[in-house]
Amino acid sequence: MSRRIVAAMENESKKAFTAVSQMQVVLLAVHLLGGDSRSVDTEDVAIQAYKLAPEMFAWRKYREQINLELVRVALSDAKKEKYGKLLVGSGRKGWSLTPAGITWISDSAAWLLDGELHVDVTRRSAGSVDVVRKQQERRRLEQSEAWKKWTSDMTMSLTDVNWLFRIDSFTSDAQKVRKVSRLMALFSDDSDVMEFLAHAQTWLDNGEEGGSD
């Protein structure tokens, strides 16, 4: 599988592997470790990234050893504005995907795996807790004012969006990010809901002007 990933990345870019391509594999590793909704440790990310693409994260001389510094650099890059702020965290606190990172996973990560593995590899049975929660949340979204206005081409309000993401005046900025990330992670395989949530998120980022066209 790792050879397929590397081949896919070489097809995407004829240049040698760069920090950006390493960053993309690291983002995928964070996702596979559950970083959509919780913080994951740097060393766990390193092991997962090495499993996905050992050629990319091995030492030059000792190919069986993981180069942890390459992973740290890729994680730090993913936090940067120029790459879209796809991660939040640190080596001490751990790493998790931002809403933008979840959107990237949903929209753009499949080419890394050359079609051989779905980005969301979690197999969920029809009666599992995750599936039941997803069904409940889908009903809640569809009953929301934000959804009704979205599907009717009307302008939603910040109040509508706050209700959607369960945000109130006591919610900190960090909590807002977690709430949005968790909801988006739940629907990362549903393009319609992801488009709706991404639009709603702009209101949180920019206030009342965020959702205006």
C-alpha cells in the first residue's frame, strides 16, 4: 500500500518529495488516528505516517528508523496560514484537525491512496453508536433554521449558526473549533452536508458578514 501512495504522490508532482507532500501524509495520519475530534500524540502520528509512506519518513542511512523531525516539521507546517491552518496543537498538547483540515480530508486526500483505500477506513455497522449519532445529528441539522434557509437560498443568521454548532456566549474560541470540527468530521463523507457546514462556518469566522454573498 505504501508503494501505491508514493507512486500516487509522484504522479501528482514530478519533483522530489517536499514538506508539503509530507504534510499531506501527516494530515492523513492524524485523521486515521481520530484527530478529527481529539488530540493525537506526535509519536503516534509519526508511526502512522511511517506506515503510510516509510520511504518518505525514514532516515537516509537507516531506512528502518523513523525520522521524527520530518514529522514534526510537517505538523508545524500544517498549522501555518499559507497552508490553510489545517491543524491545531503542539508537541506537548497533541494535534487535531481544524474544520479546514477536515474539509481537506473530505475533498482532497483520496489521491494520496491512489484509490486503493478510502480516507475514512472506519467500518461502522448500521446499529453502531457513531451511525446512530450521525442519523440523529442529520435530523437535527435538517430541522434547523440554518438548513431551511440554506436549502431555500435564504441568508442564515449568526443566531441560526450558533444553534447549529451548539455555541453560546460562554463558548470559548477553542471550544468553537472543537464543536465545528466534530460536526464536520461526522459528515466528512457527505458532500452536501459538508458544503452546508463549511458555509455556516464562515459566519463564525467573520461574524454577521461571513455568510453574505
